[in-house]
Amino acid sequence: MSHVRRPVVAGLFYPGHPEVLRRSLDALLQARPLLGSPPRAMVLPPRSQARAGEAIASACTLLQGCASQLRRVYLVAESPYTGHDDAPHFDGHGHFQTPLGRLAVDQQRVAELVDELGGFTDDKAHDLEHRLEAPLPYLQRTLHRFRLVPALLPVGAARAATRLLQGALNDDEGLLIVVDQPESTLARRLEAEAATRRLTCQPVTEAEHGRPLALSFYP
């Protein structure tokens, strides 16, 4: 079994050529000002660069100011590939691959969460699901030394979702990213948990219709 999770949407959601991808991301990120404090959590849409690149870049650009503080990025999404249990499905690969290089998985933290939450590793689901891959190139251009904690949830797994979100938000050296639409059930669970912690929600809205495309939560 491979220890690297290979990209499945390179060339579809974002350019597959490393230099083209680098230039396109830098153009998106450099067009946005570095203002405010870094977020504790974000909701990013599982969309292509063509459809949501500006919104994702707007949310991610503030991460450039906290690159030295973050050791882990928790990537969480719902997926139909996990089945119907109420437990998180963690990635068991050692790395995630993108055209910009490999990102290491924090296997120690994954093992801790498997024990704490009753979850398990499920490489097959992660190989099939593209959602967690979508924001990776943006993170590679804004952060530097960090490890991934990738987790997929069965659709509607309320208990597992709540416990996983709480565990990620309790990590002072971690950033939580929910990869879903802002109006999704999982995003609303994060909003509710953020409200109990008195985090401020800031939407990134669509220019044409004013609909939120991404959310950031600040202390």
C-alpha cells in the first residue's frame, strides 16, 4: 500500500503544472491585504480555483502572518465514501501529494484522535474523496512547516463531528479547516461551537450576489 495519497483533482480544480500553479496562487494571494489577526478556524468551499479561488485566497492570506505559530492543520469534511457509522475516518497515509510537493500527515496526532474519539484510519475513503485536497495548494503557499490531520466524517454523523471539531479547536498550535459550503450542516456545527468559545465569524462574500463563500473565525 502506498504511503502517499496522490492528487485526484490536479489539472481539474487547480493547475497540474507546478510553476503554473505557483504563479496563479501567488497572483491570488498577493492581491489581498494582510490585515487583522490569524483565524482559529475556517470554512472553505470544496470548489475549483476557477470558481472559488478568490474567496479561498481571501480567507487564506491571513495565515501568512501566523506561519510560525501553527504546527498542525486539521482538515475536516463529510464524505459519502465513509459509510454510515458515527466515527471519524482518518487518513493513514504518511503524506499528501500535490504538484507543489508533499505534505506530511501528523501520524502521532492521528493515533491520539483514533484512541480519544473511537475513530479509525480509512485510506480507501481518502483516496476517493477530493474535498480535503482542494485547499492544499493554498496552504502550501501561505504556511510552511506544518503537518496535516485529515479526517472524513460520515454524512450527518453528529456526535463524531462535534467531538472532532472540539478536539481540533482545543489545539492551541492547530488550525481547523472545514471543507464544505458555509450553509452546510457541518459548517453550522462549527459556527455553534465557535459561538460557545466567543469566536468572531467573518464571511468572505461573493462579489456578484453577496453570498458567503468562505468563513473565518477569530478570537
